[in-house]
Amino acid sequence: MPVEYTLDGQAGVKDQEMSRELKANVSWLKEYLGYKETFDLIVREFKIGSRQVALVYLDSFVAQTDLTLIMEELFNTPDDQLTSPSLRGLLNRKVPFIEITAETKLNKAADQILAGPAALLVDGITHTIIMDVRKYPGRKPSEPSLERVLRGPKDGFVETLIFNTILIRRRLRDPNLRIEMHEVGRRSNSDLALIYQMRRKTPPFRAEISGADPVGVNPGFPVARCIA
């Protein structure tokens, strides 16, 4: 679902109120954020007691240790306590080491997910719990040796692909952003990320990258040669 923009740069999407049906809320977020089109969007659906629950987050941003502690506390919680409006208070008592806020609009919750926090949705509850479990990769900011800039941040890409995708997501919190993972190279099977902003058409070069078949890819390999 491409998001249209007005002239002032604001997303032209109406506020989407949450439904009491978890399935409807999760389906809206999946379509809005490009589930299965972008590799780092994680949607986990499970049960706590008899209640259906969903956790939505960007894998590259989340501190997995904090998330594991939260899940342990949730699984030890009776499902009759997962009710509105006590859900936020319950989490504040059980998980006091992170910031927790409630959001009643799905598009606002999606904006929070793009910024790094995780969203917890519970069936029958018309608000989502935003949990700030962000963790940025530990790297020293360094200016790239090529294409230096005089103004602005001195950010530069590194050899680790996931660090580079996080760097882009931190600067571009766009629901239209898609990051597809591909393997290139008959022998190296190197990971290659295709990053684009979704509009109404599929990027014409996606098939060319998928069909590229060099023997191997290394840091000096001109990937553009595959889609020339």
C-alpha cells in the first residue's frame, strides 16, 4: 500500500483507528509497512493463555535481550489481566526498565515501529502498546574515504550489511521504504540488499538482480555491471 505525499512532505494517509479484531489490525500493518517485501519487518503472532497477541517490530533495531525478558513476563501473566485499560499499567509494573506508551491509531503505531520501538497488539483491545526496546549497533561514526561532504553527518557505510540498512532506516523513516534481500554469486552466495521506495510500480531492475549470476561478489565487485 504505497503512501502518497502532499506538497508539504506530510504523508497523505488518514488516521486509522484500531479495531477490536487483532486480525484486522495486523493485516493493516502488514500491508502498510510491506510485510514479506522488506526482510527486517518481523510479525510474531502467538497466544498468551486464550488471548491472541501480535508483536510487530523491525528486527535490526530491537534489543533481543530486552524483548526476551518482556516475553517471559507476558507468558507468566494470566490472560484475564490482559485487558483494557489495565494492560499498560500491568506492563509498567512487570517491565519497569523500558518506556511504554499506548497508541490508538494504527498509522501512528506504524510510525513508531519505523523509528525502532516494538508494538504489542492484543485481541479485543483498541490500543497498541509501544515498547521502546531500541538498540543501535555499536560502531564509531566515520567519514567515508570517497564522496566526502562538507556539511551534514559524516556517516559512512561499513562491511556489515545489517549496519548499513539500519543507517538508512534511521535517516529515512518512510513506510514506502522496502529492503529486499537477494543472494548473488554462484560460489560466494553473497547477500545483496535491494533498497527502494515503493510507489505504484515494481522496480524494473528487480528481475535483473535476481537473475544476475556472477561467480562471486566481493567488496570491489561492481554490482552495477549485473543490471547494466
